[in-house]
Amino acid sequence: MKKILVHICCGVDAVYALRKIKEEYPNSYIEGYFYDPNIHPKEEYLLRWVETERVCNDLGIKCHLAPYDLDRWLTAVKGLENEPERGKRCSVCHDLRLEKTAQFAKENGFDAITTVLMMSPKKDFQVLKEIGEKVAKHHDIEFLSIDFKKSGGIEKMNRLSKEFQLYHQNYCGCMYALFQQREDEYINELVSYGRGRLPGSREELLFIKQVRAFAESLGLTCREESFNFVNWRVLHSILKINKQEIPHSVLWFSRSVKGLLRAKVKNIINKGDKKVAILNKYNGKIWILNEPLKEVSLEMPRFYTEPILIIGVDYEDFIQTGTKVEIKLKAVFDENGISQNLIIGNLEAPHIIEFHSDTLPDGKEGYSFIDIKRAITQNLGKIYSGELKIVIYGAKTVGNLGKMYAESNFINI
């Protein structure tokens, strides 16, 4: 029996390619190997891995996760940063991935390797074939050249990808290719958000996909309902009160300030859980919390975009009527923001347990994977029987958008 090791770059390219390999080599033993050191940042690597594992599990194919190896890739492509797509940098990148795959194959008794990169319409099939054959020959194994795009392969891939509700990445993973595509633009894809899972972020989506993968591993039905919303990110901000820089946070959907805003506190209003200092310019405001500084979530969507900065109670005495304030604030709005709700179990189930997938930037006001895993396992019988469903709503911290979307679109949640 021939043993084939398949290099896999993502779930989308694998979902049809693996089926095609099984069809063309029905008597062979197949395993996957996920190795893509070009992918940046690490959260993107993990997101593509989770989707790859879902696809492989569905087909009963074991898949190996190689360590994240960005430094090795950066060293290999040094000097090729400005090469165009399909240029020398791509060839080096293919060589690196297939060399690592061939090494693993030889060490673990495989007879042949191939790659689902030949599925991608953005990759040069002939270049991949030549690199694959060279690398395989060096390790005394076979390289299988399979043109997955033939006979409507792309259409079949797209159909299966939609059926599986796979994450469909919009860049190959290479930061240099993205720099060329988005010259002089803010590139959200390359940003990591640390402890937080912000609404519409890769971290939020990764969390949803990890929960889904766990639920599906137990044989549970899952469905994602994606929705678009106007998203927002603060790029940088500075708050000075009487020339002293003050720790602060920025309220969701505060618009940018052009240049440097120099203003004075016009008056201060007591609002129960906070005081609001109203500035004499830009309709700006400073919230003074009755507790130490923290990030603040929205109970309802915010429709007005005046800049609102937030400080803690320990700086309350710094602000009085007439106090001089300086503000720098740069934020971006994205009309293409996307989040998703995840429903685990029967949509018609009469009972529900609710969670949400996002958090504040500091990681607070959220649930952990352990929290949701516990809820699933403790209620497994009820979910199987159709008595109970578990729903994880997206974009909760910016105004309960996931739940509002479900209710406004009559989704049975």
C-alpha cells in the first residue's frame, strides 16, 4: 500500500483536494502535514490549522501540525521582500514547505508527497511540480503532480468550502505580498490583539472555530450565522491634562481627532456610575469612572461618534471646569466588519444556553474555551435529544450585535 503525505496550507484548498487524492489513489494510506511558516501572524496560522483539522477529521485523515516557524521563513526570503507574487520569493517559500514535508515523509515511512497548493488558482502549477519533484528526488521518494483545478475543481472546492462554512482567508499569509497589495493602507490582517478577542477580529473567529471543532468532534451539529457591521479600531491615542499624560481608554466608535485637539473642560455632569467632563471643542468628552480605569463595553450600539476618552477615579481631582486638555486620537472605521453567531445543536431546540465570543481589549467580560466546553459536556444528552441548544453570540461588547442580528433576522435562536 502506498503511503502518501499531503502538504496542506489551509482548509479551503484541502477540502476538495483531499477528496481528489482519495479518489485517484483509492488503495493508498493518506495523512496530512500542515506546515506554513510564511503565515503571519501566529493567530492566522492557528486559525487555518483549526479549519484544516476540521476538514481532515471529516475525511478520517490524520493530520500533523508542524511548529510555527516564521523566523526560518524570514531568513529564507531575506532580500526577496520586493519580489512580485509568483516571483522568486514564492519559489523559495514553496521549496521551504515541500522540503520540510519531504523530510517528515522520509522519517516516517511515506512513499510519496504532494501538496494542496496545486489547488490554488494563485499558484503556478509548473513551478510547484518542478520544486516538488526536485525535493522528492533528493529524499528518494515520489512527488505526485495533481492538477486539482481540472474538471471544475475550483467550483467544487468553493461549493464544499461553503457547505463546511470554512474560513476563507483573503491573503496567502505572506506579509510582503500583503504590503504590496495594500500600499500605504492600515493592514488589519497583520495585527494581533494580545489578550483580547475584539469583535470582528481574527481572535474572535479563531475562538468560534475552536469551539465548533470541539462540538463537531462529539458529533454535534453546528451552524455559523455571519453578519456584517461597521467595525472600529483605535490606532493610537494620547490624553494630557494640564500637560501631564494620563492613562486612559477610548470608548468604542470615537472618531479621530485631526492633529492635536487643545480644549478646555466646559462643565462636568454627574451620571451616577461616572462623571462626564464636556469639552468646548469637537463635542469631545472625558468619562471619569467611579472606579479604577477599565475598558467599557456598550449595552447598545453607539450611533454618535464624538470622541470619548475614559479615565479612572484616581485621576478625578485632575479635572475641573476650565481644566486644559490635549487629545490625539487616530481611529479607523471599517464598513466590512464581520462577526458570527455559532449555534450548537438543533435550531428548533426549545431551551438555550447563551455565551458570547468576544471580549474587551484587556480580555475581560468574556468566556473561556473551558467555560463553553464544560457547558457542552454537561448538557450533551440534552443537546443530542434536541431539547437544548448552545449559542455563542458575536460582537457582544459593542452593543450586543450578534443577538440583535439573530432577533432582527428571525433566526430561531
